[in-house]
Amino acid sequence: MFLTLLPEITLVVLAFVVLTTDLALDRQSRAFLPYLTAAGMLLAVIFTIVFALPGDKPQLIFGGMLRHDWLTFVFRLVFLFGALATVLFSAGWERVARRGEYYVLIITSTLGMMLMGASADLVMLFLAIETTSIPLYILAGFITEDDKSTESGFKYLLFGAMTTAIMLYGFSMLYGFSGSTNLYWIAGALMSGELPFISMMGTVILVMAGFAFKVSMVPFHFWAPDVYEGSPTPIAGFLSTASKAAGFAVIIRVLLTAFPLEAFGGVDWTMMMAIAAALTMSVGNLIALAQTNIKRLLAYSSVAHAGYILMGIAAASELGGLSVVFYIIVYLVTNLAAFGVVAVAERTLGSNDLEAYDGLSRRSPALALVLLISLLSLAGVPPMGGFIAKVLVFAAAVEANMVWLAVVGILNAIVGLYYYLIVLKRVYLFRSEEEDKPVPIPRPSAVALTVCLIAILVFGTIIAPWFDYSGIAAGALF
Amino acid sequence: MIPLSWYLIFSALLFSIGLFGVLARKNAIAILMGVELMLNAVNINLVAFWRYIVPATTEGWMFVASVFVVAAAEVAVGLALVYSIYRGRRTSSADEIDLLKW
């Protein structure tokens, strides 16, 4: 049983090792800390694959607190990959590169996400969500001398604390309805059919408030652009990928296991999620059109992508689950690459305004290429991974008799393409006076960007194995 | 014995007052106090349900204990962030913390 938790145990040990090494080293040699963190995380990845492989049957471990299945496994790798890339981007970002506690917070937050993906009990779920969120509040406000950073951390905390309290109220209701905090017990109690529809639906809404905040679903998306703009750029990337993936892992597990569709009869949460999906992608895409700051633009684009992923959840089918997992994997590498480029460019350009990106292709062809591939993948252009991911969520919506939702999605994809192309137009066609000044790429960032780039292209061209893995992972829920 | 519904009504009221405080108060510290009220409403709910429905189990008060601990941690981080904003800008009013907006 302890072997199945070995990746998490590795992270706990790693956090202490990094913290003590930080004390022992002088300022110069602290530049080695990100590599130590990355090595530890790589070890956790290896442990996940070698020792913590789930069997054919999903099993509940630690008194029903955690569920060890293929979904847990896939999401563990997703979070570890996101954290690894973030650590590598941070190594090249001078203001945080030598701060030991910064890496400890990233490790702790990743630990929380891994537990979030596995939770099968409300108490565990709550603790995991807070283990993820509290370090992220500090990370967003990490640069205390920068007023924007502290402000973003504070806004993130206020939104987070409020939505978590609402979610907890929903949890307390679930406990009252079923007399248990176990998700499978709760499902059984709801299935008994003694509860009025209004109290079940009300509880779904209360609980969803907390999850919606994590994935920046409309109307809980207001924090996203402000927090992404103010927080350190590698952290903005981490928030928009790994943290969001953790939110979706929880949403699909809780909605599909604790609120079975049969318990509702007729009107259930799929309609609510479909409307939320349509609103989320429309609001995200339309406001993104008006942005002049690349971090805010990517923030609204990430709100829109949450909408696409919600389409797969609204379908509530096996294909829907598969499309959600596939979309999250592709979105993770794509958005990490996009934020990685912003983090690298910010060092030299000194600004996140779109104007600063004029003529970037002449200052650093490699960086411009990564931005091109990642933005086209976000827009859903073949042969990038984003295209396949979009096809799958649209297919899931059509299969679930929600053709209108697929139409809204396709219209939104067109709007999205427009603002991604505006950025690329600046990068490739515009000229600037500083074209003779190159934009250097730090080596760790270059490694992470290359891996992301290859992953985007592989997900878009060799589809079958990833399709199968996503199917196996989603199959653990049905 | 006092019926269960009294506790639930009390906790719903407390939750609403807390939520109103979070949404309406201007001072950052007062907003954090609103969050605390909401969490206390949750705790009352949990304890009442535990006592009246499943007094033989431990899950209810275990949940309450973890809510306590996490709430304390959250407030500690919140106050630290308020303090670092105050050092930079000499204000703790949520209306004046407005560098970031579209």
C-alpha cells in the first residue's frame, strides 16, 4: 500500500531536502536548487511508472481516502510534468531562481494536486485542495517588492477562500444527506431517491463553486487575468495548466461518482455544465479579443479552454471522459510552452505588452517558432495536438445530443484563431527598432520548451496510443 | 432536545452573514473575517449532522478538526499578504488595491 503512495512520499522528502539544502548553501551556489528540485521530480515520475502502476481493478486505499486507478496515474504524470516544466522555466527567471522556499512551495502544491486527483473522500478532497491552493496563493504574491505580485496573490486568496467556503458548505450538506464523507457512499444515498430534486441540485451548485474557481469557469473566472498578470510568469503558467488540470480531475471524479445521473431523473447537472461550457468559452474568447497584454490574453484564452474541456464533462459519457483527459494532456504541454515563451521573452523585452513582441521572429527565430506552434495548437490547427483535442470534445458533445454546444464551440474556435493570429502577426510581420538585439534563451527553459514542442507535434500526428491511454484513464470512472 | 433544523437555520444565517461580509466589506481584514464566519457555519453544520444523524462515527468531527487547521493556515497567509501590500502601498482597503484591471 505504501508503494502506491511512493511518488507523494518522494515529494514530501524532496521538499525537506530542498529546504535544508537551501540553508546550507551560500547565495551563489543556490542556483543549483532548481536542478535538485527537477531531479527529485523526475525521480517521482520514475517511481510513479515503476512502483505505482495501478492494477486491472481500481482499489480504495488508506481507509477509502484515496482511489488508486488509471485516472489517478495519468493525472499524477500530468501534474509532475507541469511542475517540472515550471521549475525549469523558473531556473531562468532571475527574481525567483535562487529562492529555496519558492521550489518548496511548488513541490507542496504539486503534492496537493496529486492527492486531489486521487481523492475519494470529502475530507481528503478538501485537504488536498487546500494543500494545492495555499502554496499557490503565496507563489502568486511571491515577489513582495512588486506591488502587482502581492496584489495578485491577495486577490487569488480572497477569491479562493470565499469559493472554498461555499464548496465546504456544499460538502457539509452532502455529509448530512448521506451520513458519510465517502464519495461512493454519498452516491448510494443520493440514489435512494428520498431527497428532493432542489436540495440535490443546490448541493451540486454549492460544490461546483469551489471547483469552478480552480478551473476559472464563468462566473468564477474574474481572478484569472489579474492573478496571471501579476504573478511570476512561470507561476502563471503553472496556474493555468497543472492547477486547472487538478480542478478538472476533481470535477469529473466527483460529478460522475458522487452525483450519478440516475439519481436525478430527467433534469440533471449535464444541462448546467453545458450552459456553463458555452458561457465560459464565449466570455473567455470575446474578452481576449480586446487584450493588449500577452499574459492577460493567455489568461482569457485559458478561460476559453476551460469551456472546451467542460463540453466533454457535460457529455457525461465515456467518450466525454476520454476527450477531457486527452484535452487536458494536450492543453498542458501547449499552454506551458506558450507561458514558457512569455517567461523567456520577458527577461529581455522587459514588458508583457503585445507591442514588445514586434519583430520577435528576427530577434529569436527559435522562440518565435515555439510561440507559433503553441498558439496554432491552442487555436486548433492541424497537425498540432490542439486540433485532435478539439475534435474529440466536439464529437463528445454531438454524441450526447448537444449539437448546439458543438456549434457554439466551433464558432468560438474561429474567434480564438483570430486573436492568436494577431499575436503571430506582430511576431512575424511587424518590424521593430531593436531587431539587432537578440533574445537569449536560458538552457533549462530551452530544454523544457523543446520537450513541450515535440509533445505538441507528437500528440497531433501519432494519435492512437494517447487516445487509448486517455480511454483507459477515463474508463476508471464508469 | 433542540431539533436539528434549528442548528441548520442558524448555520445558514451565519453563512449568509459571512458571505455578505465578503462581498460588501471594503477592508481586507474584514473580508477575511467574513470568510471565517462562513467556515464556522460549515463547522456548525458538520457537528450538528454528526451528533444527530451518525453519532457513532468519527468522520464528522474529523472533518471539523481539519477545517479548523486549514482555516488558520489560510488566514495566516492572508494576513501576510495584506501586510506585504500594506508595506508597499500604505492601504488595506480592497477598493484601493486596484493596479490590475481590464
